[in-house]
Amino acid sequence: MISPVSAAINHLLAREPWAREKLARHAGKVALFDAGVMSLRLKAAADGMVEAATADEPQNVTIRVNLSDLPLILQNREHAFSYVKIDGDADFANTISQLSETLRWEAEEDLATLVGDAAAVRLVGTARNAFDAAKTTQQKIIENVAEYFLEENPVLVRPQAVADFSSDVTRLRDDVERLAKRIEKLKESR
């Protein structure tokens, strides 16, 4: 049985003979991707593709990731493996890392078979522009909400304001201690 994840990975591998060749060197090896609440077991096939592995097949490498790190991983794929913990076959893990960094989905190529080259380029360009606009809008909303809670309805405090307040409190404490010592000296001198 082929899972949707292995089908997607195989779709990427089908276009890259060099990637299938690298993965074929690890034929029969099983990788367990563990994200805590969910896990995925994939086995490298002799043809360089992947297939779902059964639970009774021992894994050669285990790659653990915290779900909270997934946005960071998706944002910066080049540093994805710095967020994970790897146990097992280092060479197999290194191959997986290299493939995860270099394999890319070319949406234009897939769409071109359905709608033609020019339309595919336009559709993907439009989708990218819409995604970028949504990201920009999201960032502006976050900045506006933060400004509202900092300036207009001060529920949040800027870090510099906290540092200034802390400095003022320390200075006041020191001044009060000096004043208390002066008062003590005045009492003793009477």
C-alpha cells in the first residue's frame, strides 16, 4: 500500500535520477520519522523510490522532531536537520538530509501537462503573489495589533521600558539606602 506521503516523495524522486540513485544505495533500510503525536515509517526501495514500512520492520534511523519546531523547519529548510534528533545509521540519515534539502516540487511542470506552459507559469506566479500578499498582510496585522497593545491600550510593555524601569528602581533603592545611612549617622552624631 502506498501512503499519500510516500506517493508525494516518489513524485519528486521520479524526476531526479541522481536522487533515486542515492536512495537506492540504502535499499531495504527503514527510516522512522517521529513527531510525537504522529510517526511515519518509510523504506527505501531498490529502484530508489520509497514505500511504507510495516511496524514489525526495525528502523535503521530514527528522526525525531518537536511539532513546535515544524514552522521553523518549513521556514528554513537548509537548517531543518538542526531542529531534529537523529539516532541510527548516520550515512542513511545524511542521505535523507541531502534529499530533503535539494528535492523541490516544480508546480509549473506538473500544471503544464494540464493547462500548458504559459498558463502554468501564470497560475504559479499568481499563487506565489497571493501567498506573498497574504504573508505581508499577516505581518502588518501582527504589527498593528502589537502597536495597539503597546501604545493605545497599553497591555504590553516594550523591553526597553522594562529595562529603564528596572534601572530606575535599582537607582531609587540605592538612593534610599544611602539616605538611610546618612540618617543613621545624623542620629549617632547627636
